[in-house]
Amino acid sequence: MTVRTDMTVRTDVVRTESTSTAHLGAEGLTLGYAEHTVVTDLDLQLPPGRVTVIVGPNACGKSTLLRALGRLLKPARGLVLLDGEDLHHRPTRWVAQQIGVLAQTPTAPEGMTVFDLVARGRQPHQRWWRQWSAEDEARVTEALHQTGITDLADRHVDELSGGQRQRAWIAMTIAQDTRTLLLDEPTTYLDIAHQIEVLDLLRRLNHDLGRTIVAVLHDLNQAARYADHLIMMRDGRIVAHGDPADVVTDRRVHDVFGLEAIVVPDPVTATPLIVPAVPRYARARGNGELVPAEPADRIG
Amino acid sequence: MTSPQPPALERAARPVSRAGARRAGWLIGGAALLLLAVLLSLAVGSRAISPLTVVDTLLHGGHSDDAVVVRTLRMPRTVVGLAVGAALGLAGTVMQGVTRNPLADPGILGVSQGAAMAVVVAISVFGVSSLEQYVWFAFAGAVLAVVIVYAIAGRGRSGVSPVKLALAGAAFSALMASVTSAVLTTNAATLDQFRFWQVGALGGRSLEMAAQMLPFLAAGALLVFGVARGMDALALGEDTAHGLGQRVALIRVLGALGATLLTAVAVSAAGPVAFAGLAAPHLARLLVGAGHRWVLCLSALLGSSLVLVADVMGRVIFPPEEVPAGAMTALIGVPALILLVRSRRVVAG
């Protein structure tokens, strides 16, 4: 395998569809379920035509924010804006033509083929009098091709490996043909190779098709590697946002995640790489016994 | 490989056409099965009539004893059975679709018993006696059942889960059955009339009754086919359905309305018939996949076939007595369902 170093080269990529990219953002957004407020008074601009990754500790409101951006959750206060228009006052079908959403660990019904799953992505473009068009066919074929699962089209979704299944779901959102794609932890439950496969796919979609990608990720190092724009959240607020190199620092990792860590340049991509500080119980070299570790001298 | 591109598109055949042909094949198979069931239903009984005579009677009429039996006795019960089975097949499919619950069917969710209770009350209190009047009471009872069962199942933190829904439905079903028997045992006149409208029996029906069912059946079918695409999206999860531009709440309300109407019309005509609404959609989904338009069509065909075959078996199993079709569907449906559950895992959407 050749290591692809081109993922660090981002800013100078020529994008043919840059004029049509959508501006998605939020103003004074407060979100919650029933009495429980999860996100408080949040302002946000997502750079169009870029890959934005949202990170933060568990229960920081990142998935809730993503749901609101995809119009799956009505804001308690504030607005989600798409090209300056209030998203929650637009027709559901219109929104579905603008923004694709991939929920966290979605499930397909038993016995559904990959082709059928991907074809459902065409629903926002279909009417009862026009069920299946040549355009639908072309988009689905293209989506299967883009995700490299053309050969799996006739297979049942529940027979696929985790990585293949996630690619099938992503293919469905590609077939939806939206300018913006929101993904909630698309790498959850995948092994490391499949995580990278999915993240590479998202970067390629952004690069080749000019899609604006917004993803919630758990892994900070992967986030720093694959994001153009990183948003770090804690307790329903944005703590920092911008270039990963500026956002990810020792201090912030400590403040936001409560983790003692040092940040070094990734040896491959030069993006920030978080290395947790000396473990409390380190394995001593040689005999494999657990011993209390020396306190780290350079944290802080 | 240095190319980051996925494999080229050479083998991108059109899977959709092949799958479509397979599904159409199953639909034709379902239609053939139903045709066979109809012929059996017209030919088999205490007076055996050869299929050739049946076909001849259908085509040319006639006034022989056989022709009269076919036309005046077996034809009506066959048409009513066909309509009841189709209504239950459709209702079950939609209940499973909108609740994303493989255990849903008119019987399990208590909708059938709710409708039956309302009809019994209508007979005993209001003295109604025609299907056109039954239907409205049955519909009211069915709607009440849906609302109560859903409200019971929806209590608590975790919301409506498949198991809670099935439990609430079973409990409500038992309650309604006991109310029904309480009304019947204390009211001899009602019991007498109710015996005619036996639990899941198709005998003694008229063609007029079948004609009265038609508008309700059509309205229900229109509603459930109208939400077919919505249910396709809903099968992928509520968030995904929203994301695909579907108005989930509207789909649920329209689907529930259609399913309730279909259950009401089936119960009005034949009383609560068990299992057709559960088994038909599962079998249909197994054969034609997850697309709801296909599943609805095949489920209606299979539901009709199941009810007719059950009715025929009920006629021959203890002659000269007849076992009601409603009891026979369970006898056929339960083993079929057990086989189904054991051979494939049932996915709770």
C-alpha cells in the first residue's frame, strides 16, 4: 500500500462546484429534549465545500447539534440557516434535496439488497407519478461506483461486513445528491482499517464531488487528520473552532476532555497527533509487571 | 495500486430489472395460489362439486343444484373471505411498517378485539344488524384500541418498544374479549345474533355484504398504498426517514387510519380472524424483499389465500360441522410462523 500524502494538500484543490456549495450555519441555537437543555446559545458557520469535524467528550451535545443541522430536531430557540434561510420553515422534501443525513448506526430491514438501500436515497427526488427515472438509475449506479460496492449491489445488507455496510449507507446519502452531507459517528463499531476506509471515502467525496461534509467523530487524531475545519465542543458550547493545527493543543485536550496529553505533529500528515501522557500504571519494560509510573514532567 | 479510484463500472448490470422480474414472478405465483384457493372454496364442502362444474357455472350460469349451491352459498362466502383476507394482509403489513415492529398485527395489537367488542355492544345496545352499520362501530372500536394500546405502550422512559406494544395489545385484547363474553352471556338476544356473526366464520354471508365491504376496503387500500413509500423510508429508521424528506408523523397517522379501517371492515364481515395479518406480511417480505408496494400486493394475495384455504379446511375437517376460518387460520398460521421465526431472525427494524 502506498501512503497517500495528498490529504494534507487541501487549500489549493480546484473545486469545480464551488459556486453551488451551500452555506449552513446556526444563530443563537439552543437545543434540548423536553426539559433538558443540551446545547446553549450556539453560533456556527460551516465552511462550504470543506470537511468539518465536530469533536467533544460524551454528552457534549455534538450529535444533538448535528441532528438540528439536519432538521431532525426542532430548536428550542435560535435558527439553523441554509443560505440565510431558516431551515425549519422549509418543506421537508426540499431540505432532503439539500442536506443528506446519515444517522448513527442505522439499521436496514432484513433481506434488503444493497441496491434497494441505495435507491431509497432517491426518495426526495421522486414523486408518485414519477417513481423511477433514468436520472435515479444513473445516480444510484454512480453512488455504488463511488463507494466501490458495485459488485455488492445484489447482496443483502445484513450479510455485509461492517465496513461494507457503512459504505452502502454512505452510498445511499450520495445517491440523495445533496450539496451537504451530515454524518453522525460514521466510524463507530468499525475496526481501524474500515474506519480509515470510511474517512478516506468522505475526503474523496469532498474532493471529487465538492460535497460539504460535516461529521461527528470520536477519535481526536482522526478528526485532526481528516478535518479542514475542526469544532471542539464541551457542555453544549463550542470551545474552539478552526484549523485543526490551531484548535488541538495540550491545554485544550486537558480542558475539554480532562486528559493529560501532549500534542505532536503526525509523522505522516503533520497534523496534530494527541499522545496521552504517561499512564498511571505503565508496563515496565522487560518483565511485563505493572508498576506505578513516574509523574510526567512536561505536562501543563 | 496507486489509483485511488474504485473498480471500474464494467459489471454494473441493472440489478433492478432482475429483481423486478423475480418480484413480479412471486406476485404471479401469489395470484395463481389465490385462484386455486378460490376454486377450492367454490368446489369443496359438504356437497363436493367438480372444478369443471364450478368453472362452467361461473361462465354459463345454470340452474342445477350444483350451480345454485355455487352461486348462492359458496360464491358469497368466497368473495367475503377473499376481501377479509386481503384487508387483514394489508392491515398487518402497515401495522408492522408504521410501528417498525415485526410482532404487529390486528390481533396482537388488540385492534381486532376492540372492533369486535364494539360490534357486540352495537348489537346488544343499539340493535344494529347490517354490515354497513357494524363497520362504523367496528371502526370506532378499532380506533379506540389503537389509541389505548399505543398510550399504554408509550408510557415510561423508553417509549414504545415492539415488546411493550405487543404486551399492551395482548392485555387489551384479553380485556376486550372478556367484555365481549360478558355482554354475550348476559344478553341472550345478542348471543343469538352474534352466533350468526361468529368468531371468524365465513358461512351464511351474502354477496350484498361483500358489496357493502367494497368502499371501505377501497378507502383503506388507498390509504395504505399512499404511505407505501413513506414506510419504505421509515424502515430505515425515523431519522433516516426524516432525512429522506418524509413526514413521519403524517405517514404514521395515515397508515394507522388505513390499517384500522381495514381491520374494522374485516372484523365486521367475519369477526376477529387470527394470524392472517401477521403471517401474510412476513411471508411476503421473505419473498419480494423490503419494498412496501410489492409487500402490500403480495400480502393481500397471501392473506386472501390463507383465509380461503383455512375456510375450506374448516369445512372438511369435522364434517358435517364447520370449524370457523378464524380458528383454522391460527391452526395453519402458527406452525408457519414458528418455522419462519426459527429459520430467519426476525428483525425489529
